[in-house]
Amino acid sequence: MTPVCTLMPPGSSFAKRLLLVAVRLLGMVPSEEVPAASTGRGTMTNPVSDPSRETAGAKAPRLDPADLAVWGGFLEVHTRLMRLLDADLVATHGMALVEYEVLFKLSAAGGRLRMSDLAQVAMLSRSGLTRIVGVLEAQRLVRRVSSPGDGRVLIATLTATGRSRLAAARETHSANVRRLFLAPLDEDQKRAIATGWQSIRVALDQHDRVQAS
């Protein structure tokens, strides 16, 4: 199961990839709206497609209530959790969740990683990572240095201050993940969710391989 410290950041590529594979695997037409998150004041309805944008031929099957409960539930829980986790990190440590994730991934790699590789493991675009690392560098949490073998390659390095700030933020983040995400689940539910994530990862990896071929 994915470590609690690596829950997806807001706007993460995993969520975007999950949306893409759902469109392809579940037969949603591109013009359909993603079901809105439930607010507890009513139930979610089937998304309605725009007939003017549908291609000729048979319509793609709509999501049934069971599918909507899974998909809409993921979107709602992900969005609400990310907002809460991000807000608490900012309030307690002055660190956005996406900044925490970059520091965490860098630390997990031994504290030193090429910028291109860091973008990949953090599931961020290179431009997005450059912006975030710029913020972290201004706080002296990360340094960018040229690779000794190739001056064109930049290497992100976690500083001592960065390690200290990450350790403090990790305690807060892990406690919130346990309280908000893990505590409401029993062991059977945790295993079922972990199994579901793995099945989706396999589908996403297969999609990526097809796209790259």
C-alpha cells in the first residue's frame, strides 16, 4: 500500500491519469461532465452529454449508479482531503502540500536527484517543478547545482534546513492522513482499497505504454 506520506497532491498527475483511463475504460464520451461531488444534501445524478458534440453511431454507455458511487466518491474524497491536508500544512508549517511532496520525494531518493527525474517521481510537469523548487530554494530548503558530468543538467539537493522542515511537516501530515483517511476504515476496507489502487495502476501503466508506442 502507498505510504501515508505520499497521498496525492492537488492536481496530481495520478488523478489526471485516473480520469483519462476512466474515460477510455468505462466508455464515457468526452463531452460528459464529471459528476459533481456530493454535498450530503442530495444524490449525484448521471452526467448528461452534449448531443451536439457526440459522434455519429451508437452512444457510449453511461455510468450506472454503482460506477458513479465509485468514481464520484473518489473525486469528492480526493478533493476534500487535499484541501484539508494542504490547509493544515500551510497553517502549521508554512508549506503547501505540493511543496511537501517534492521534499518527500527528494528525501526518499537520498536527498539528491536530477530535476527531470524529480519531476517524474513527483508526477509534475518540468515547468511546474521548476516553479515549486524555486519557492523551496528561496527558503533554503533545496539547492540546485549543475551536474559535474554535464553542466546543462541541474540536480536538486535537499539541504539540512530542508530535512528539518520536512521531518516536522511529516509528523503533521502523517497524523492528518491517519485521522482523516485511514481511521474511518477497517482492515478489510484498507485491503480492498489497496487492491483497487493496484488494479488501476496496472491499467494506467498499460495506457501509458500504448501512448508511448
